[in-house]
Amino acid sequence: MKPEDLSVDELRELIRRKEQSEEKKEGAEESKGVVVDRDFVVQRDTTSGGSKKQPVKGGKNTWTDKGEHKDIDTPEYEPSTRSRPATHRVNKVCHVCGKKFEIVASLISGEFMRCDSCIG
């Protein structure tokens, strides 16, 4: 519904209702000790007990475990065999401190290896 479609009397009635609802909201906020200005600045009454911080209190735990999907059965299967070879470690000497250490062969890159303590 557009404002152009309404008569002058209907528009006045809408404005009156809107002003009444705003007055009710302001009255409710003032009763709580909260005032909101036209600039949207919130002013709270610090003397009332409602604006103080209060600790959070937990209630009784009412959650119960009912399980999940009891109608679904896991089929019997035979797991596949592991065909991956074991990792191969290589002994290296740190070119900074001279300490001997082991490292996985696939991680070696370059000639000058550093041990973990010299890296950082």
C-alpha cells in the first residue's frame, strides 16, 4: 500500500497510531531505566538494579543421549591390505653445528642440511 493511494484522513490515522506506538515504546524503555535519544544515543540509569552486571548461572542439564541412526547397520567388510612401503631414514650431519641426526629420505633437498635445533 502506497501513501499516494490513501486519503488524507487515513494518513492522519496512520500517523496518530505510529505516534502512539512510539510513545508506548518510550514509556516502556523509561520504566527499565533506558532512554534512547533521537540521535540513537542510549542513556541508562545506573542507580537502578537492572543495569548492573550479573554473573551467568547455569541451569540443570536436561540433555539426554538418544543415539543416532539405529536403523542403519554397518556392513561387514574386509579392509584392504597396506601396500605402502615403510619410510626410509637417512643419517646426516648438520653443516652448522656438526651434530648427527636422522631424516626421512624424501625430505632431503640440497647438500647443506641443518638439524632441528639449528633451524629454529
